[in-house]
Amino acid sequence: MCGLGRLLRVLLERDQELKLLADLLAGVGSSGGKVVLVRGEAGIGKSSLVETFARAHEDGAHMLLGSCDDLLTPQPLGPFWDIARREASLFQLLETGDLRAMMETLLGLLSRKLRPTVLAIDDTQWADEATLDVIMFLGRRIARTNGVLIITYRDGPVDIDHPLRQVIGELPPNSVVRVHLDRLSAEAVSTMVQDTDLDLDAVLSLTSGNPLFVAEVVAAGVDTVPLSVQDSVLARASKITHGARRVLELVSVSPGDLERSLIDEVLDATQEELAKFKDKMSPVYDWWLTKVPGGKKYIEFAETHH
Ligand SMILES: Nc1ncnc2c1ncn2[C@@H]1O[C@H](COP(=O)(O)OP(=O)(O)O)[C@@H](O)[C@H]1O
Ligand SMILES: [Mg+2]
């Protein structure tokens, strides 16, 4: 993406969160380092928040940004390869796979005195185990550093069984600050559609104020579901298990209420599969509810049966 385009883009209704991050960064010397947990649904603006914060403070702090990816072959320490592009001292450690040395080096970077350090790990719902170990190690020691560790993750997938949940549970409560990103208000959405011919109410009902979906609708210039959004929904649906997808198909075409036992019998769907479907689809529930034939029924079903 063109750098200037990104620079000019304004984040709506995120002043409070940006100020909170700025205050934490300014306070590391007096109050100690912090872990900031930024969570919210897909497209809500987690990455944008971190990038905007990083840009605004890149002169005053060392910025180390890395992302986890939803790879079919998970890479150990994935986000630290991103960071190594800026912090070459990490390259050799990544190549040798020396996890302990890696942790110590990162702790050293976070403890630099002259300028504070921000270490941000995006999309941690996809973190590999080694990355989670690093987060745990750094998070438990963050108070004594001169740094801020920002961890972003999606709401839905990080449920009670998710390994990230256990990492979060082990962090010292005094070191943890939580940020939950909400959908945009009607005012913000109206700002985003103001130079278009789009009907505000139609965009609101289609997107429910999810900034990514609003941006896509604005870019497409039509208040129907743009192809890019359909693609992202289908990409999600393609990851659900075969059994859950067949349940979805059956429920979508069924005229009346379905008994769970009938579904089990016909489709062999397990509760786990239904729960997974719910997680995968959660960011687009509203769209699914209103736009997909039978979607409402399916969601209600998945919600009451797992
Ligand atoms: N607060 C906001 N105001 C306006 N647009 C936003 C805002 N947050 C996100 N966006 C738009 O939505 C898109 C998706 O945001 P992103 O940060 O990638 O979401 P996430 O990382 O939570 O999936 C961004 O490219 C941006 O265009
Ligand atoms: Mg993101």
C-alpha cells in the first residue's frame, strides 16, 4: 500500500485508546513497563491502532512490530522474524533457534534506558507456542523494563481453551492493561460515507459499524456486500470443518426448527465442530444473520447447542 495513503488516513473514535497507549509509554520510567492487551473482532482496527500509535511515537521510542500469521505451516517465532528486519541482532538467534537467548535479548531491548521500547505482536490468536513462551517470559518481567509490550488478538478465537488465554492468566495483574475496541458509531460511519452516494442507514445495517467492512463498502461504492467482504467470509467458512459446513447447509435450507438429535444423526456433527463454526464466523455474525438465507436460524442453533 502507498505509504502516503496510509499516513493520511485518520482513525475515527480511537483517541482515547491512542492516549492511553501514549500515557503508558510516557509513564514507563515512573510506573514501570506494561503489557497492553488489545482485543476486538476482525476488521475492528487493532492493527491500525498499533500502526498509528507506532508512527506517532517513532521518534521518541524504539518500535518493534511483528505479526503472527494464519499459516498452514506455523513458523516458530514468526513475529520475531518481522522484528529482526529492524533489529538485526535477532537474526542469528532465530537461525540457531536459541529460545532462551532470544528471550534474554528481547528483555535487554525492552530495558534500554535512553529511549523506551514498544514491542507489539499482532494477531496473537495465531501465535506459535514459542512466541507464546516469549510473551509469557517478557510479560512476567515487564514491570522492571522500560518498555510496553502490546499484544493484539481477535475476540472470538481466544476462548477458554486457547493457549493465549493461559499466557494471559499468568501475567501479573498489575502489569496488564486491557483495551477492547468497539465498533464505530453512526457519526463515525457517516464521516466515512460523506463523500459518497451511499445511504448511511444501508451502510450501517450492512456493516454494523465494523470499520473494515465500512471501508470496503466505501471503496466498492455500493451498499451491497462487496466482493472483498464475501471473500473474507468465504475464507472463514472454508476453514470450518466439513461436518460443520454440512450442518450449515442443512440448517440453511430447513424450513422448520431442527432437533439436535436429527442433525447428529444425519450429519455426525460434533459439538466441537459447531463451536468452531461459531468462532470462525463471529466477526461477521450480523452480516450472516441478515444476508445469508437461513443464517439467523443457524446462528441461533450454534449458540444454543454448544
Ligand atoms: N478507527 C477507524 N477509523 C476509520 N477506519 C478504520 C478504523 N479502524 C480501522 N479502520 C479501517 O479498517 C481497516 C481494517 O482495520 P485493521 O486495523 O486491519 O483491523 P484488525 O487489525 O482489527 O483486523 C483498516 O484498513 C482501516 O481502513
Ligand atoms: Mg489486523
